[in-house]
Amino acid sequence: MDAQEPIRLRTNEKKSLKNSVTFRILIITVLALLLLIPSMMVQSLISERQSTSEETTNEVSSKWSYAQTVTGPVLNVPYQVWEKTSEKEGHYEKHTAHFLPENLKTSCELVPELRHRGIFDVVVYTAKIRFSGEFRAPDLSEWTSTPENISWDKVSLDLALSDLRGIENQAFIKFGNDSLYFEPGLNNTDFSEAGVSTKLVAQGAASLNRSFECELTLKGSNNIGFTPLGKLSSVEVSSTWPSPSFNGSFLPDSSVITDKGFVANWQVLHLNRNFPQQWTDGTDALHNSDFTVDFFVPADQYQQSMRTVKYAFMFIALTFILFFFVEVFNKKNIHPIQYLLVGLVLVMFFTLLISISEHLGFDWAYLISATAVVVLITVYVKAVLDSGKLSLITAGVLVILYGFIYITLQLEDYALLMGSIGLFVILAIIMIFSRKINWYEVAQNNQA
């Protein structure tokens, strides 16, 4: 037996393994899965940048004014009840009865404004609020039967607000024929912690049977909320912001949203909420019925970039499949290192996308990043395969892939549907192109 025979056998085994279709598919699959690691790192980077953006929003809000929730007005009537401690002794316990408006009509005009801090944008607003309604004469007979125990000279109107720093004008309320200025702080904190109030000197229950009107200008950020206090609460909110988000316990009964802004209307009955029109002392249920209008930023660059990264495996897998078919049909071997380099370029697309989008916006960032990646891979394929035709085919497939992903991202409501249909079509095309390939023959030819 020739002494060189074992060496030739081992060499042939290595060549056979190297040219094995199954082995090359396995290597390509492993490389594609390994490239998911840097893709996950990109997702962490996007989350970190998004957290930085949220911190910037909180910082700007802390200096401008936080989100506002308007609750009120509430009529507060102090009274006291004699509590016996023994047959001959006792003491008076002080309480406060709270009465809500019979009807409460609120209109709010929101003027949004974009504030810039570094490379980040923060949405703040100025709200011009007008509300009106009427109070009925308060009835305290449920809690005290002694009129002398009611402190009519200490009655107050409270208007709860989330952040008093946002008040822009000298707020006053027209109560009947009286114009009363609000003072900082609540006379009673049973239903809220912060707000403004004004004192009333009543001449009995009948003197409080009045209508009221109030105008208020508030600064805030991110969202504005309302508490439906009337037996019938009507709220109308309008703004030039084109993409509101309605949240909380009630959605608007009607809304019109266009590119120039929105108008939304709510009608809430007292039967729709879990607190009464009058009660004594504290309640925890008041703010459970709040509803808000949020200044929603539809699919900002971080949301869109995160959604794009979720297609990373599809980018890598389809590109690798394309290269593999080039190997099969044109009998040109592509080294695993070359697969790896192309895969890393595909991953770099996402880091380019997030970094450029922070300065130019998502659309321009996507165009620039996709163009850079397509050009680089096309030039590399031309150099590796020495074929202008194959490089143009690669460029065309990448352009179609990036275009399809971009269109899918724009269709927010139909993104899943479009993505599913697109993947199905791509898989069908791959099956059509590969249906006549005799994989056993390909494997034998590669080993020959």
C-alpha cells in the first residue's frame, strides 16, 4: 500500500466535507444564528437611547410643567357633629361635606409646542380651559340635623390641579354675580393633594344655588386629563396636534382627527362613575374615572427602529439564501468568512439607522443607511464573484427587501398582515426557484 494513501484519503475527506451541501447549509445557518447576537445588542442600544429620550422628557417637564389633570370645582361645606363619650360628656367632631356640580361643561383648546433638548424633542402644551355649570343648594340633613352646626361662613370652592406651576393667568371664578379669585392650596385635601381654592361666605344653603363660569390657562406636558364631576359632564378638547391618543376610563363619544388637528367630545353621566354627587370626608374613587388626551408621537424613530431590528433575521437569512443559490447555480464557492462579513454589514444597517435617525428623522435615516449597505454589499459581491450580473441581481434583491420592509413599517395597522403575506411570497419564490434542483446531484458534483 502506498504510504501517501492515508494522507490522500484524509485530504479527500476534508474536500468532501468542505464541498458537502449539508455541511455548508449547516455552517451558513450557524453564522446566521450567531449574527442574531449583535442584532440583540442593537436592540439594547435602541432601548438605552429611548430611555435617555424619556429622561430628557422628564427633565423638560420638570421645568415646564408635568401632565395636568383638572378636577373641579367642588363645593366644600364644613360641619360638626356632637359625639358622646359618656352620658354627660362628649365633644364636637369636625367634618366636611363635598358637593359636585349639577352640570359641568368644559371646553379645552390645546396649543402644542415642540421643545428641543440636545437631539431630543419634547412635546409640551398650553391649555386654554373654560368650564361652566351650576350647583344646587347643598343638603346636609343626611349627616346633621342641627343647622347651627353647619359653618356657612367657611364654605369653599376647590379646583384640583396636578401641577400648580403650570398656571399662566390670575385664575378667578364667577360664582353667581360674584367674581372670586383663587388662592393657592386646597381648603380641604379629602379628594386631592394640590390645587387652588376660594372662600365663600354663604347665607345658608339657598345662597349656594348658583351657576358658575371659570377660565384657566395651564401649561403641561405629554397629556391632559379631566375628572367628570357633574351629573352630566360634557368635555370638548380641540388642538392642532394631528395624532392624539385617548386613554383613561372613557373614550370620546365623537372625534374628528385630520392632519391639521383634532376635535373630541365626551358625555359622561354620574351613573357611569363609581362615586356619588355628594359625600362627607375623603374618597379614594374620584380619580378612577379620569380620562386623558395624550400627545402621541406615532412610531417615532426609536419605535420604528426597534420594529425594523425585529426583521434582522429575515435580512440575514434571505441574503444568505441568495448567496447560497449563487453558489449552487453558478458553481462559485463563497467562503464562510465572506458570509460573516456580509452579515455584519447587514447588522451595521441598524446601528446606522438609529444614529442617523436621531438627527435627520427615520425616513432619511432609512434611505441613507439602506443605500450605504446596498452599495457596499454590491461592490463586495462584484469583487468576490467577479460578475457584474450577479452583483446587480444582489443589489436588486436587497433594494426590494429594504423597500418591502419600509412599506411594511409605514402601515402601522396592517404591518403584521403585510409582513406575513410578504414572507409567504418570498418563501414561495424560493420554493419555485429551487423546485427543480437535484440536491443529491449537486452534492455529488461538488464532491467530484
